[in-house]
Amino acid sequence: MCHWNTVNWNCIIRKETLEEKISEEEKHALSRLQKELSEQKKVELLFTDADLEKDITFFLSGHHVKPEECMLLATEPEEVAWAKKDVDSDSDQLTIIGYEVPDFSKQMPLSNVDMLLLGLEEVDTEFLLRTFQRKHHLPWRILETKRCYLREITLDDMDDLFDLYNKKGITDYIEPLYERQEEEEYQRAYIENMYGYYGYGMWLAKERGTHRLIGRAGIDYRMLGEEEIIEMGYVIAPEYQRQGYAYEVCQAIMAWVKNNLDFRRIDCLVEPGNEASLGLLHKLGFQETEKINQDGKIFRHFRYFYP
């Protein structure tokens, strides 16, 4: 897991640019962000025009930090070039956030930044942390409940994932995993494309305190006929079933969707014999609609509409 106290990084900002070129409104947003960074004990490194005349590694070594420990907030293309020029391969580990200053003529090069901002008002320390994590292939911790938390999967989780799917009854109503090599290739692509592009997907459910894997749960984007939907899925290990974990996790996912996505509905497809899931969906407030044929299988179709 990656919390603020375990992720070591520093924020690099150009002093002159921020003083001269951003609006008063953006300055207030930056001041708020700097305060948050200070509260999280993150170091803010201010570089000057003079530093741009030297190699960035000289600047970093002067502050005793490594590229992989830093995040550059760049407001001009020349700052991005400074971060990329005449440095060894380790410099590619420097996280670069491009900030296009309003009414400023120079356009930020999209190919050389990890994230492009059009303003600072919506940016907080959580956003910075997640940009840093995505750059370094660290899993996002999505949400927490009273007894567990959900986070993104990594390839280091494959042993636990296969142990889960080998338990009795787990694949009665969900697809089994591929063979090990093919599953790893699938998960690698899933992490890059689903997490990387959409910011959500199927996550691991872990027990707080012990960090044991208790199941999987999350949401997937899919086409249902010609309609775009998000589908909630979940599976809980046998030893954790009938203890309210599925209800606890799914409630948290539904709240997360409401607060983070533009979808105003969640769908679930359930095989007719899956009585446990049918009971859970009724308890969660889902409404059943028509049965549908999906890939040659008949499913009962449930929907939850946000008020």
C-alpha cells in the first residue's frame, strides 16, 4: 500500500514563473496546495531561472534527492526540456506534471509529461500522490470500509489471486482465470489500459490489519447492446462469506461511484442459480429488469439508480 508516510517524494516548482504568470485565483489555489504539502511533510523544492542553465541532476544532487523521488510542476516547455535534457536514464523516473498557464502562448508538449493540468483549483495532494503512483506503477488504494479496503491489483498479487480462484465454489458463477502466463499478460494489459485510462476496474478486497486477500470487487465499463454501462462485480473467499463482507464492500463501491463518476446507474448481471448474489442485490436496493442473453448465457439483469 502507498500512504503519504510511505511514499517519499518532493515537489519541484519554479519560483519566478509562479510569482509572475499565474492569476490571483490560481495563486490562492497554489497556496492551498502548498499548505497541504507542508501538512503532509512533503518537501517543496523551488528552482530559479539560473538553475535552468545547469543540468537538472546538479539541482537534484544539491538537494540530496533522486529523480524517482521528485515531481516537477512545469509551467513552460523549457522546464520540461530541462528535466529531459542531458541526464541519465534514471531521469525518466522523474514525474512531470505540465501546467498550462491561462493566456500563456507557449503550449505544453503532451508527449513529455505524465499529466497535463489546465488549472490548479481541482488539484490536491491526493491527485498528486496518484499521479506519482501511476508513474511508478504503484497500486492506488481506492477506498476503505470498517473491516477492509480495496486497492488495484499488481502482478505481485498473482499467487494470492490464483489461491482465491482455486477455492471451492469461487468459479461456480464467474469465469475462471487463464493459465498463469496468459493471466499475467491479461492483468498487465488490464492495469495499463483499464486502470490507466478509466481510473477504475476490478480491485482486490483486503482485510484491514492483516492485509489478507478476502476477495475481488469493483466495476467494469462495458457495452450492453448499444448502451454504455458500468457493471459491478464481486467475489468473496469462502471463509469470509456469510459475514456481511460482500454487502459492506458493495455499499462502499456504490458510494464511490456516486462521488467519483458521472454514471447515475450501476448494472449487475447474475446467473439464475446464484441465490446469494440475488439476495445481496435486493438488499442493496437493485431493481430487476428483463433477462438478457450475454455470450450465449441467460442472465438476470439488475439496476441501481441513484436518487
